[in-house]
Amino acid sequence: MAEKKPTGELHDLYRQMFLIRSMETSLLDLFGRGEVSGTVHTCVGQELSGLAVARTLRKGDLVFSNHRCHGHFIARTGDVEGLVAEVMGKRSGVCAGRGGSQHIYKDGFYSNGIQGGIVPVAAGLALALKLTNSDHLCVAFIGDGTLGEGVVYETLNIAAKWGLPLLVVLENNLYAQSTHHSQTLGGDICARAEAFGIETVTADTWDPMDLIGKVQETVQAVRGSGRPRFLRIDTYRLNAHSKGDDDRSAAEVRSYWEKDLLTRFAKEDSPLASRFQREAEERVAAAVVKAREAAAPEPPIPSAQAPSAPCRRWIRTEPGQNRRVVSAIQGALRRNMERDARIILFGEDVSDPYGGAFKVTKGLSSRFPSRVFNTPISEAAIVGIGNGLALRGFLPVVEIMFGDFMGLAADQIINHASKFRYMYNEQVQVPLVIRTPMGGRRGYGPTHSQSLEKHFLGIPGTMMLALHERYDPGAVYDSLFSRIDRPTIVIENKLLYGAMLSRAVPAGFTWEHIDEPFPTSRLRPKSKPDATVLCYGGMLPYAEAAAERLFDEHELACEIICPVRLYPFDPLPLLDSIRATGRLVIAEEGVSFAGFGTEAVGEIIEADPRCLRGLRRLGGPPHPIPASVALEQAALPDAQRIVQAVLELVHGA
């Protein structure tokens, strides 16, 4: 610290540091009293890093912080009262108590408690700024422990390659919870960013003027160049990781208390330091009193449940145009991109001349060169970037080349996309579309032939659609783009792309669909049905072939129920059919255990326990999908197995 006593600017920084420290200390006290639940990660000792960054930012700049976000939030917004009420779980909190200590949103400030995952989201926010030709930037705060997360490096690569106005601030407090980074980090911290061509700067929180100067220069560099920078701030967390989990030596912690800026300031100017501390304590105490008096939040009304009203009217589905499904999807993407400039499409190999692994996006990058682009093989990062774009009002469409790769993006779907709207108290929406092909029967083998959609089915706050050729996939996308308000996963079965929409309907049957945006379709026999078959997506052609064979060869009529929207699921069309037949065969390509069909049956039994007299479930095998054509055909359910299941139900064979 400078030899002379701080004046002016530094006085103001010290005043704010006392405010943040007082608030953090008070929150720990409230936790000890049982007035705060969960956990509290304080930034005592690290206050200056957030303040130094916040003072250089402009209105319109964005910030994404982590689990240790309180100091960053106060530095950026000054809303002590809103934060205290939020951590205390009150309706007057900035997120009405839904987010709590780690999950906060206000005026362009975001935080989430998942390490690493916030970095691609911040990059998406930065991309949104770039696409709107803004001179603003986005700051992402991470800790040294976060350097163990692979998505950080995926994002640094993309940020450097795309030239995003992103400042990554790494607060190096030496510990990842209780583990010193000497046990977990190999190599140099800054060299990690430098490997991607990103310029780096190092400062610390014990030399305020040097830190302030370097932060200002770094922010100006990002703003002026529109390119990323990496700022390492060495600091030290004086309190435990969260509440009392501290195994560091007392001597080590004491040495940093003695080095602490506020400790030193109190020695150099005790009267002024006492005044700043008293003012801070009074404001925080008042905020606590106000929060105690505030009302508790009321539980929200569930918004993701399937409708409970009677089924809408059934409409006859005429055979589609003489074109393939891939053309229908491609046409829908093109016309919606022409209609809505907010739609941005990206993924691996989606640009021309390749146009995607299944050619769905062919021609789109030539038509929309600034809105369709290739990405590295970085599924987690590209979905995270989609999240950031969606938070800023864009309609990103992310293509995951094979559904088998969805697991690589699971964290972004489960812990980010699906949660932002709720935990930020409906202040944001995430209109993100994730398109991906699922299914086998092409000989691609164990890692490129799976149907993994069940692992993403039923995530609160999301929607899942499964396309099929009996209802125009282009119409599904038209409906989706016109009304999307949540993360939506669209399942496009691999064999579906080549299917013709004009295929004739089997004699003796009629295809119908419910009059709604994402309808359930049914194949209705002209005679009274003997059994119901539930399927979706790529299983529909096999179910239809089975129904035709059962009718022609066994004089049995089956009604097929095939929903487009798997979640939220509307069980009423299925329930009506089962009430008429009493028998149900479920045919899905994925493993049946804990699958879509299991959930559908659960809802049916819950609604009408006595309606179902017989049930058969057909699904994928309890082993990986083999590459051999013969083995793959034997492993996956087909028309013959559906026929046999129906015969067993009807005749007890």
C-alpha cells in the first residue's frame, strides 16, 4: 500500500470494502442464529477485486459471478438490502428467495454456483453484445479451483477464435475449498489463457493502486479491441470456504489477516476506519431488520404440467408434400431465420459446404453468413454459449451432431439452462433450442447409435419434442420459434431424415392429430380398436407397419398414439385410447427402464387405476448397441416384436 494515507478514491473503496465485509460477517452471524439456511460463501479478504473491476464498468456491461458472489454483486449494484433479503429467503430479495446466496440476478448481474459452467454462459453474453455491435463487455469471475474444469478451456478457445469482448477475472486465493492449488494445478495459471492467444495481466489485492490501474487498462483493452483478456488477481480468503470448513493452519491465516488492507488501514487511520465500519454495520443492520420484517415468498403455481382439460378436437392429418423430412426441417429453419433475425444457428460442421452431418443445415450459412457458423468439438461450451445468447434475447439453435454426445452438455442443460428462469424469479427466459439426432439402425455402433433422450426427459423448466413423419416437422419448428419460452430439446431420429412425408396411410386407418402447437397424433382404425400402441419419433414407422400387419393378417385393430411433445406430457389422448382398449404396448428404441413409456404408464394408472388390463413394454437391449447389422437388428424393437406383443395381450399367447 502507498506510504501516504489514502484519500479520495481510495477512501471510497475502503468504505465499500467495509460495507461488503460487514455484510458478509452479518450473514455468517445470521447463519449461526438459524436465520439463513443452506450455506454462505463469504469473500472476506477478497473485497477489493470486485470493487476494482466494478468501478471500471459502464451501464450495459454484464457480469457473471460464481458461488462467492456477494462482494461482486454489491460492488456492481450496491443493493445490500436486496441481497440480504435474498440470502434470508424473503420475498423482497432480488430473486424473491428462489436463488439464495449463490444464484442471483439483477440488472445484468448473474451468478450461479456451478464451477466452470458459468464461463461459456458469460461467453454467450459477450457474443450477444458483439452481434448487436455494442461497445459493452462481459466479465466472468472464476477462482483458481475452477481451472480444473474442461469447459473453461473449451470457452477460452472459442472466445479467442471468435474475438469475444470477454474479461475472465481469476481470483487466485490459493485454495479450492480446502485443497491448496499446489496439489491440483500443474503449470502456470496465466499460461493456460496465453496458450489460446489471450493476453494476460497479473495483480493482487494488497496493492490497491496497482490493481486499479491494471484493471482499468485491461477493461479498456477489451472494450477497445473487442477481444478477450485474462486477469489474474492474487488474493486470500480470510474466512472458511463456506461456514466453518477451514483446515488451514492458524499461522497462515493470521499472516494474511496482518497483510489485509482493512487491517492495515485501521492501524494507519483508526478514526476513519472506525467510522467506515460503523456506517457499514448500521446499514447492514438496517437491511437485516427490514428483511426480518419482510414476508416469506409464496410457492409458485406449477407452470410445466401437462394440461388437465379434456382433449382438444382431433383433426384429420392429410399426407404431406412429396418431400423428405430433412427438407421440411431445413425449410422451416430457413423461413424462420428470414422472419426472425434473433435466430442464431451453430454447431459442429453445420456451415457450407458440409451443412451438418445429416445435411439439415445445408445452404443456411450461405444464406445467413453472420448467423450460422461452425464451432469446435466443444458440446458443453456451445450449449453454454447458447444459454448466454438466450439470456440476452436471442433464439439460439444449437446442433449436437449426435445425440450420444448430449452427455457432454448435460451440466449446461441441467444446472444452467433449466434453472435460470426459476431461480432468477422469472426475470429472464432461456429460449434455447437444442437439436440432436438419436437412434440406431445405421450400423454406427455403441457410441453413435443410442437413444438417450430419457436422461433429459422431465427436467423442470424444459420441453422435449420428438419429431415424426406423420406430422410435418416443419410445422413443429414453426410453432416452436413463434412461442418458445424455455430450453427445448428436439429429438430428430437418424432414420427420420430420409422419410417421405407423402407416404400413403394404411388401408382401414386414418391419421389424426390434436389441434394444438405440438400435437399428439393417432392412427385410428375404422373398426373398434383391440389394443393401443404408444410410441414416438423413430419407432412410429415400425408401429404403423405392425398395425397394418395385425389388421391384414390377424384381423386385429390397433390404435397408435404418437406424441410430439414428450415433456410436459399430456396423458389424456393415451388415457382415452386405453379406456377403449384396456391393452397397451409401449414401443421405444431406448432402454425401457425409467424411460418415457414408464412415466406415461405411471400417469395413466394414477389417473385411472382400473383402465389398464394388459401391458407390454418393448425397448432397447440391456447392453450397448452393436455395430453388426445382424446384432443391431436383433437388439432393437421392430414391427414383428410389436405384432407379437399385441397378440400376447389379446390372445394370451
